[in-house]
Amino acid sequence: MSASTSERDVPTGTSSTRVKASSAVVAIGILIGVFTVLSGVASAVFNQHDDSPITREVFGGIPSVLKVAFYIVVPVLLVYGAVLFSFRTRNWERGKPDNRATTPRNVKRRLADFRAGVYMQTLLRDPAAGIMHSLIYFSFLVLLAVTTILEINHQLPEGLKFLHGQVYQAYSFVGDAAGVTLTIGVVWAIVRRYVQRPYRIRIKSKPEHAVILGVLLALPVTGFLAEGYRIAAEGSPEFEKWSFVGYPIAQLVDGTSHLAGWHQTWWIVHVVVFLAFLAILPVTMLRHMFTSPLNMYLRDRDRPKGAMKPMPNLMETELETFGASTIEDFTWKQLLDTDACTMCGRCTSVCPAHATGKPLDPREIVLKTGEVMAATGSPAVSPPIGVDPEITVSADSVFERITPEEIWACTSCKACDENCPVNIEILDKILDMRRYLSLMESNFPTELGNAYRSMENSGNPWGMSQGERADWTAKLDGIQVVDGSSPLEAEYLYWVGCAGSFDDKNKKVTQAMAQLMKRADIDFAILGPAEMCTGDPARRSGNEYIFQMLAMQNIETLNGMGVRKIVTQCPHCFNTLANEYPQLGGTYEVVHHSQFLEWLIESGKLDLTDARLDERIVYHDSCYLGRHNDVYLAPRKVIGSLGGVEVVEASRNGTKGMCCGAGGARMWMEEHVGKQVNVERSQELIRTGAGRIATACPFCYIMIDDGVKGEGLDDDQVKVADIAMHVLEAIEKRDRGSEQVGAAAIED
């Protein structure tokens, strides 16, 4: 049996003797349904009236036949809905294992992620949408609690009933307040979707949205009308004024004939609307009321944020297939993602590929995967959101709906994952599909093939001779180059990276960083020709074979030397060495040069006294330093440590920073469609009015510098450079100034 087949024997990654999620869903539905039936029976058999003058009778004025119908139809719909939902859950079980178990070590993080979801913290990143959703969500929960409390009070014997007097009045006030805020939230949602029509919402509006919003709006409206007619039929008692919506309605309809009949009519309509809500819950996007919080709870995983899913050692293991092309190739968590999606389009709104006219839309990756899953399930279920009738799925392959052009347009910037309010992992899906296209179909851009051959034959994607890796040291004295055959005696290994070794622009970064470390009296060495590409471009483009080949050679060298501490200026090298090499047995203390410079400055090892630039400077966030590894402040603190510097921010910065366009091996692929990503970002940085642009990534340096030069601006107008270069320039200016002052003093 192959490794890939055996992995699928237990879809959830747990013991096969455990209850399946789909069975658990049905069991929960049956339990709730039985409880509801018993509640109706108990109320009929044991119910005693509350003699308090300030209260209301449950089902007051409602015929017994309607009460019986209520306690029959509602449980049936609850069980039926659970069965329909279990069919979706059965689809998740088709996936491969993914360890998302709750343990003593991660329970705190899981609960924090869950709270962030149910408290709307992630949605509130967009204040307008967050407040609107909060009005709907929290109001609905309050109304659900109000209904539950009424039913509990209904079951209690007379001596234990509590909904009377001031408690009842407060209860009435809270219920009406929740109804009002729910109405406001739903009306706001209707205006937002059908009047304001933001792009990300407009392009995905479907008829089911109108149905959902109509049902949600009808719930409080019909509830208020039923309440108003009930109060009027009871003679509008003074204490019902606490129902501050129902009571005025009662005053308006007072004097209408057949008030009791109108109350019954609106009660029936209200119940029918509630039944409609139960009916559409499992078959429309409303299901995200359950799946989204669950998805957020399961966010924490057993690998670092910036690491791709590990694969077996391909030099020792034979697999039938690589990556993901069928639903069964994804993990169960990746399949749950497709049902947790709220279709909000926040991922779409921040995708650099989509923004510049490329075919990629991250939301569509999720929804199209869900469409294939839904259509090929047993039984088939409704897609995540309605699709055109002409769209059909004939096979269990995501490439029935997703094109390779979409997959290769991704820069792996992780903006989609970072901006998703329900923690859907979109990038993982794209990278898994790249693994399939690259290794199973050899379906990748032509330029990428050249990079593959260069990495395989030359040890770097530039195709340069390894013997040239240390040529940048020619103009510097005292740089220790070790060959990897003996233990490392220096405290730090300076991992230069391919760009820092071979690219003319980035050689200057390497030289600047080396000089800064020497000024700080840091004991470091470089590998020179013994250093190979970390394999990041190969892995991010799906070629796990080349990645593992390069990684294992590097790990063998580093482990053999006893390397413990590594400094690197490339965020891609940083991410790979720190987060992915441990998957293959290489564990080191890796620090990015922005963090290292921050430490050197704060500890006083690097003296910046009187080091000034006296210019406005904007920092461009590297995706692999920022969103992949949450390093945002270190580079800003470094440039902010220079005297006279005014640090400004681009309109998109930090977690919402705009990609330079080179990640995900896009550095070695041409952009044939739409506007170039680096041009879009460069124009944005130029608009800040900064005279300097600081980067902290070799790819960003190349792409942004090219973009700025493409706008006709030279270094005298806008200077693009790595943070190390800016710092060294400020220090050298200070030193030259000191020398001039000294020379002048001597002449005097």
C-alpha cells in the first residue's frame, strides 16, 4: 500500500474507532429534536399558570392545534437540518488527516481564536462591515436566548417561574431592543449589498442573499407585529410599555376588529418565517453561523505560520500522487474551509494579483474547490454559494473549475489568509495545487523551468557558478569564508543567500551588512561556495523534489559544522531556515538582519550617535518577513533610529501591505497579463512623497527599485535601498563629517 493511500484510511487523522463528525451532527440534531418534543409534552402535562399580574402567558391566544403543530414541525425540521448538514460534514471526512487536536498546550490559543470570531474581532478590521455583522449576530443570539428563557420558564412549576414583575419588564425591554438592532443590522446589510454595492460584494451577490436577508428581516418584523396584536388583544396593560416597540404598535391597531385573530395570523407568519430560517440554514451560506466559529477554533496547527505542509522524504518514499488535484488530496480542514467561507471577499480585495488584472481571485479558489466537493459528494449537496446552471462538474478534480493560470498568478504573499475574518487557509490550497501541477503535470511557466534547472545543476536559481558566491568579499577585509568541512568557530553564520551573492544590487546589501557587523565587532563567517539555495523558490512553486535535494545538502553541511546561530538578510531564506528546515532535521536559531540590526542598535553595539539622513523615508513591508513571520516593527525601529528621519507609511502597510510581486517564485516568472505588481506598489510608495524607500528583502529591493526607475525617477529623486544600506550611509556621513571637522581643527 502506498503512503498516500494509507493516509486516507482515517480521514480525520484520529483513531478509526472514534465517532465520525457526520454521525455526531445527526446525533446532536436528534437530541435537540427530542428535547423540543419533550418540552412540548412537559408544558402540556405539567404546565401551571403564573398568577402574577405582570407577566404573559406562553402561547396565549394560540389554539391547541397550533401548539401541537409547533412542537411537531420544529423538531422534524431540526432533525432534517442536522441530516442535511451531516452530508456536508461527510464531505470533510473525504480529506486527508490534519492534526488539529485540542491539547493542554494549544487550548488557550484555540479559545482565543474562537473568542476572536464570536466577538467579531476579526470582522471589525473593517469597521462598517464589522458593526453591521455585530448588530445582526449579537442581536440574533440575544433573541435566541430570549426565546430559550421563555421556554424554560414555560416548563417550570408555578413556584419556580421567574418571568414576572420587573424581571418580565426587563425581559420585554431586552427582547424588543434586540429586535430593533437586528432590524437595523439587516437593513444596513441590504443597503450595503444592493445600494452601496462595494466591488467585492457586488461581484458575488446571488439570489440566495436576498432570500437570507429577507428571512432575517422578517423575523423581527413579524415578531413585533405578533407582539403588538397580542398586547392589543390583552387590553394594552400598562406594564407592557416596557415592550417599547410592541406597545406603540398595539396603540396603533387598538380598535381593530378581530384582534385575537390578527394575533394568531401574525404568530403563524412569525413561526413560518422561523421555520423557513431552519430550512435554509443547512443549504445556504447561513451555515457559516456554525462552520465559521468552528474553523476559527481550529486555526492553531502543528507547524509555524510561514511553513508549508511537510511531505515525506521523497528520496526514500514512493508516492502515487503529489499535491492536490482531487477533493481527497486536500486535508479535512481545507475542505471545512470551503463551508466556513462567508463570501465576504476580503481576500479578493487585498490580493495583489487580482488588483493588477491577473486571473486569480482567492475567494474563487475556495468556492470552486467547494463546488467540486459539493457536486462529487455522496450524496451531492448544494455548492457553497449558488452558481450558474451552465456550470457543471463532471469529475472529482478541482481543475474542472480552477485553471493553472489562476494558480501560477499567486505571489504567495499571504494577504488573503491574513485578511480572512474566519481564518480560511487559502494559500495552502494554492501551493498544494502547484505541487500537483509541477510534479504530476509538468505544467508550469517556461521561465520557471529555467530556474528549476539552475537550482538543480548550479545550486541557485540564477544559474551562476557556485565559485562566485564569495566574490562580493573582494573589496572587504577580514570576511571569514569557511568551506563547511569543519566545525564553525565563529559565533554566527552569515547566510548571504543567492540574491545577496549574485545580484549586483543585493551584493551592496551584503557588503553593507557585513560592514555593520564588523563595526559592531560581531564574530561571523560565511559559507561562500558551500552555501546552496535554501530551496524556497522550488518549494513555493511546487517542486518538492528540488527543495528537498537542496535543503538536505544544506542541512548536512550546517549540522556537520555544528551551526547554531544564523543571520540572514533574505526573508525567504529566513522563513525556510527557521520554519521549514526543522521538518527535515535542521533546527537553528535564525534571525533576520532587521532583527539583528535592531538588537545591535538597542544594545549599543552599533553606535548611531549623530548618524543622520534628514529625509522622509517609507518602509516597504516584505510579505515573508511580515505576514509569514509577523516581523513588522524591527525594520521600522532600525530606520527610525537614524537622526532627522521622518518615517511615513504607505496607504497599504503592515498586515495589509502590498506585495512587490516576486514571492512564490514569481521572481522567475514573467507577468504577461495586467499591470505589473511591482509598478503598482512602486507608484504607491512614490505617492508618500518620501525621498527614500527602505526594503528588507532582496526581491523587494530589485522589484521596487525597478518600479521606481520605470517611473523615470533616479536615486537623487527617490533612493531605494535596503535598511542596512541606509544605516551604513548615515554612519559614513557622520564619519566623514567628523573627519572634516577634525581636519578643519588641525588647519586652525
